[in-house]
Amino acid sequence: MSVIDHTARATGGARMARTPEGNAPRVEELVETIGTQLDQLLALDLHQVDSARLPGLVTRLEGAHRRLEAVTTSVMTAVEADGVWAVHGHRSPAAWWAQTTGRRKAPTAARLRTAQRVLRHLPLTAGAAAAGEISPDHVSLLARETTKSPVLIEHLSDPATGEAFLVQQARLLPPDAFSRVLAAWTIRADPEGADRNWREESAAEHVHLSPTLDGYRLDGWLTTENGQGLACALEAIIGTPAEEDERSRSQHRANAMVAMARHALDSGAFRPHARVRPTLLVHVPAETLHRLVQTPPAVPHDAGTIEARLPIEALRGAEPATLQDGTPIGFAQLATLTCDGEFTGVVFGPEGQPLDVGRGRRLHTPAQTRGIWARDRHCQYPGCEAPPGWGEIHHSRWWSRGGRTDVEHGILLCWYHHAYVHQRDIAITRHAGHWHFTRPGGHAVISPGVPDCELAAPDCEFARAGPSA
């Protein structure tokens, strides 16, 4: 079967008789002509096209792309049927096509599956694609969803609600809306198959959490139902970001997912009867802890200031703390993790065996924590409304000065802003019943949209410092 003959079959037209090569148009010449015209287009400065002409240009380009995609699909099935791929020693048409074109194998195999299904079951879809009436996205959706079972394939021939109906909907709807039409169509046409697909998809859910050289990589797949449930939970945690919050949406989701995990660990709701509930362990050498506690801050503050800066010079050369898998962490990160942590002293012998294990004790008692929650009510970073359950008690005075662990020197911060004040060396002072945040340069962090007079008394130096740098 020639390429032209194959194309006619794919588009639902009359089958053309195979023509002797000498009388048939040269396919290579036609493709070469297209390439020449594309070169001419690329040589133009398309940024100079008048804005009134751009919408029409985009429409024409999309139409040309759709027809070229239909030709490519036809050639793919021709290559498969011809067997030229096997002559070159490849295991599959997809492998041959990927190597020949320099494309990735997995997307190429998916594209070939789409072409095969269209050729076998969807002649009207092929015709609409060749005419540029529907996009490759529509074609892919039709090929994947309508051929999942023999019942669905049989229903494609229904004169009222079969392929003709679906192609007409594809002409009218964008791919996202059309996918919902297809989902409803498959359920109505094959209810039993829809339930079977749901069971299979649920069993296919997976999440990979893989350690890398500098962190963890997270990827996976969830069903639509569970994916939307997770998305709703993340959005509930994110809420409405503050006006000055410059994090991207993906960064907000990452922080929200970590918040959920930390909330689960802190609550102890999972494995409540375990001897040791799920815990993130941090190993801190005694000498490092001694340097943190005993060294005064480089820049003295008044007694009411919570200072986040660490004595870096005193810590230079100190053995770093490590996570439970041995990963070293920086000192600011250590201060963040231990602000509201629980300490257990362990004395090791010369061969590494534990000789003495003290009782675990938290820096804040439950009563002190409840008192801070009752006073602060939500994260106190300007513009943040995260509730108490999504945060920790920050009290870096304990680290830098060996000061008291009490309600006065503790402040409620959400997990993100707790790390933020440690990362940015932000000092915090309580004045006139309000917390005030100051950057190292002396600039105050002001809550967006709130006048300075509502933040502090008129004589407060932090209110006069102006907006944050």
C-alpha cells in the first residue's frame, strides 16, 4: 500500500488504486516543497507582523500543523505496515521511528498507538483531523478513551451517539471540555467497563520519593478523585497568600504538602500506640550544642528581642548536626528544627555504644505552648493567618544566649515563616502588645495594607523604619 493509498483509507475516503511510481506524485518532492516554504517563513522577522494580522496567522498555522500531523500519522501507520523498521533490526516501529527522527521512544510509542487506533476504529476522526477541523489533542483523546473496550468500539457505530456525535463535539469544544464529554460518554456506553477502569486506575496510583544529591525528588500519579482531594487539601492550607508573598504556586503547594506531613508527625494521630511515634531525628554533637548555647550574639539586642542571628565565627569548624540518614545540615537549619523540638541526651562509649540515655524533654511545656497559642492565635509573621496547628514556637534566644524558655520569649510562626526568619536573620521584638519583625539592615517587615500606627506605638523605632527592603 502506498502512502497516498494509506492516507485515503485513513481519512475515510474511497480507496485509491495503487499507481505506478512513474505516474504518481513524488511524496518526497511535496515534503521538500513544504520544507522550502517553511524556510522562507523562518527567514522573515515575524515580530514585524501587524497585530491585526496575528490572530489570522495563528489560525492558519494551526490549520497547517493539524494537516501535517495527520500526514505524519498516516506515514507512521504506513511504516508499520510496510515492515521497513524490521529490516533495520529494530524491535518495534516505535523504536525505529524514535531513532530515525531523534525523538524520545515513549512519546513516539504513544503516538503510534494513537495512529493505529484511529486507522482501525475511527475513520471519521481521521477525516476531521486531515481537514484540520480537530486538533491532535482531540484525536489523542478519542483514540485513547473510545477504544478501551469492545463495548465502546461497538458503540462507535451508533448513528445517534457514536463516532459522528463525538467528532461533532470535538469540533465545538476545546480539549479540556471535550475530555469531560468523553468521560460521560464512556460511562453511559459501558458502565461496567467504567467501573473496571476505576478499579484498575486506583490500583495504578503511585508516588516516588527519591533521594538526590541535594534533596528529594517527588513524582507520581493519582486518580482524578484523589488528585482533586489532595489539591483541595493543599489549597485549604495555602489560603489567600499575603500581598507581598512572592512564592510561586508550585512553591506554595510544596510548602503546603510539607505542612501536612509535619502536622501528621506533630499530632501523633498515626501509630498512636507505637512505642516511639514517627519522629524526625536530628543528631547534634555535644560540642556543637555547647558553642550554640554559650556564645553571646555578635550584635546585642534589648532583653525583649528574639535574635535569629547565630554566632557564625564561634561555630566555624564545629561538627555539623546530621539528619537520621547522616545528611549534614547547616546551623541555621538546625536552629529552625530544634526551636520547638524535643531533646534527649545520649552519652556514647569509645566504641560508639550508648552508655546513658536521658529522658526526652521539650523546650516548651504543653501549658506554655497553649499559652502562646492563646495569645498569638495564628502565625505572627505580617500578613500570615496560618492557625496554631500549622506551626511551631520560635524562641531563638534559647540558642544564642541560653535564655529562658517561657511564654514571653516564644512566638507562634507557621513552618514556612519559622524557617524564613532563620534564613533571613530576622529579629523579632514584642512592644505594646504587638510583635515587630526587623531585617538585618534595620528595615521593618510591615503587614501589607496596615498603617504603621496600627502596628505599634508612635515612638516604636520598628514602625518608623519604613517598608521592608
